[in-house]
Amino acid sequence: MFDMDDFLRHAGAERVDESASAKLGEVLEDNGSAVLFRAKQLARHAGRRRVMRKDVLLAARLLKVA
């Protein structure tokens, strides 16, 4: 599991509140789950069982996550 404190510090935050780290983890998990669900739908629609990079990128764009 990636440490959210380290992630925030690497992004430039000098001081990180514990609740900020927890909330970032929740947001990333929620968005990641939504992107994966949509990417699986896109792969199935294309007649594939394998989710590919292009499915993830398109799903993120459609969900306005990326």
C-alpha cells in the first residue's frame, strides 16, 4: 500500500494532516474503482476480456478523472 503522507510530501506538501492523508486515500480508491469499472465495460464492449491501457485512459477521460 502506498503511503499517502509520502505521496503528498512528494507532491510538495511540507506538512500533512493525518485527516488529509486519509481523505486522499479514500478519493483515490473511489475514483480508481469507478475508472476500473468503466474500463471493464469498455473492454467488454470491444469484445475483449482483458482491460488494456487504452480502456483505462478512455474511462478516466469519460469520467473526467484525468
